[in-house]
Amino acid sequence: MAILDNTSLQLPKENPGAEDFLPLLGTDHVELYVGNAKQAAHYYISAWGFQPLAYAGLETGLKDKVSYVLQQDKIRLVLTSPLRSGGPINKHIDAHGDGVKAIALWVDDATKSHHETTKRGADSYLEPKTLKDKDGEVVLSGIHTYGETVHIFVERSNYNGVFLPGYISWNPHYKAPEVGLKYIDHMVGNVGWNEMDKWCRFYEKVMGFAQLISFDDKDISTEYTALMSKVMSNGNGRIKFPINEPAEGRKKSQIEEYIEFYNGAGVQHMAMATDNIIETVTALKNRGIEFLTVPASYYEDVLDRVGEIDEDLMPLKELSILIDRDDEGYLLQIFTKPILDRPTMFIEIIQRKGAKSFGKGNFKALFEAIEREQESRGTL
Ligand SMILES: [Fe+2]
């Protein structure tokens, strides 16, 4: 099923420094390893408005794991749990808690993608493998990236099934309305001390990415904590991977807290785009999603900083939605509190109105909000 539309295959060059030798057509799906996929699926359906799409488990012939696939517009999440003890998924969950295992990327040729990236130094995770069923075939391959996270290359042009061979369509009686999430805007990795440059070079060398922007600890620091960040992107700009590392501050930064609880590097947040952030965030709050808030004083001078915007300020203030501007326009964004018990992963909701940046002007207000949360956890 062609979920990602083929009309945009002409791949406009958004990041001229990047070399598109793969090329990457978009994010195919994100797979999370979770302790209880059945219950996690209910959460993403009822709270986040994802629609049930596909299923694989004992009933489909799997012996040791189960996966639920959910979809909202172009975003597909796969939630996978082990069915027995002691396997690799169990070890992953034991080490990291629930978290992102695979950022799967949509390509024309998964065999070539594997060859091109491993030839440039990537460690193979999955040799090219063809999966077939009555609906056609899919070729998958994979490489390792930071921590225990992997990239899977998905070639699906000869497939018409619901998700991947081996999955059946999943149509439970309970569904909840979508909340307007459209696509993955960016996926952020947290890496250890002094490892940001190493992983940026990895994306440069292995996948042909180029750096879009960098932020040092002067940009991203408060009185207490700091971090550094660089944004890597592929040539057509559809794949954006900011990489963060901790920086020295008076207290423990949120990146160190993440690394401690995740037991190493991993995905810190998924940013999901919407065309109407006020409606999306209102719906999510009504369904119980908790967001970081900023003090009311943030809104007193925000319009002096960002200039005129289309939205009324009042609903943005009531929802604690942040605003920032760059040379090309503005953006609206908000961040959830961690969506797990471990203070590790969270989700960003972003609406771009021309801006291609990541909300640098909000970093200070945002990190002060995170510090208040860390304080309450005793991890600051
Ligand atoms: Fe972000």
C-alpha cells in the first residue's frame, strides 16, 4: 500500500551540502520495543489518535514476539514486545525501558542502501533480506547507529499488503479519532559526552548527510544546565536527525539524566508535525497527554521577539505552545513530559509556518521547564 505519496519523488534539494547516494524517500516507520505492546497500542490509539493498521504475533505464526502497527497520516509506529524470556528484545527492554529500536527509512533499493552505507563504514545489523507473501515482496536491510538503535532500509515498491509480509490487517472494534498528526518532522538522538561530533560524522560519511545547524552550550544553557546540538539532514530535507550531547553546567543536564536512565545513547524525542497545533494539542490534552508548561511571562514579550503571527496569542498561552522565528518564517512547538516512567523519551508537536529551524529562541524557557521537572524527580 503506497502510504507515502509518490508524487514527491523528484526530491528537491533542501540541503545542498548533502549527497543523496541512497536516496532516502522518507521515514517508513518507527519501531519501539516495549514491555507490553497490547497496552502501549491502546495508549497510542486512545490518547494519540493513531489508527490500528496491522498485527503479527502467535496467530500469524510468530513464536516469540508480537507487533502492533499503528498509523496516522504518514506516521507509522510499530510496537513490539517479546512473548518469552531471555531474548534480545527482553535484553533491550531490561537495559533501556521502552524505547525506539529502529528508525526505518523508505528507499528505492534496500540492497544498494546496505551496500553503500556498510562500504562507508556502517556496521551491518541486517543483511538484505527479501520477505514475500501473497501481496508481493519487500526487501529489508539494516545498519547500526548510536547506542542500540538501528536504521532499517525498507524497499516496498513491489508490495501491496497492509504493512510488511507476515502482517495481517488489524481492525479492533475500538478506535479513536485522529488528532491531526501528519508526518515525522525530525527524530533526535541523545549521545554521551563528546560523542556528538562522532555521530554527526557518521551520518555525513555513511549516509551522505550534511549539517544544517549547530547550537553550542551558549545557545542551549540556563543558569544550571547545558547541552550541545547539531542537526544533520539528508539532501531532500525529509530526514532530519538532531544529535545532542551533554555540556558542563552547574547541575546535571537533561541529556545526562536521559543517558543515565536509558543506559546509553538513544532516541530522545520524535517530533510530529501538524497543520493546526492548537486543535492537535487541545485534543491531546483532553485525552490526558501532559505537556511541559512555560511561565505566563513567556507570552508578555514573545511577539516582540517573533513578530506578527496568524494565530491568536490567547489559545497559545493557555496551551503553553511556544513560538519561534527564523529567516524563512515561524514555527509553533510544544513538548510532552516523558511519555514513559523512566525520564527518557518524549514527543514534540510542531507546526511549521515557513520556518525550517528547531526553536532555538525557546531553548532557555524550555530547559527551565525541564529543570523544574528534573527538580521534582530529584535528578537535577
Ligand atoms: Fe525537536
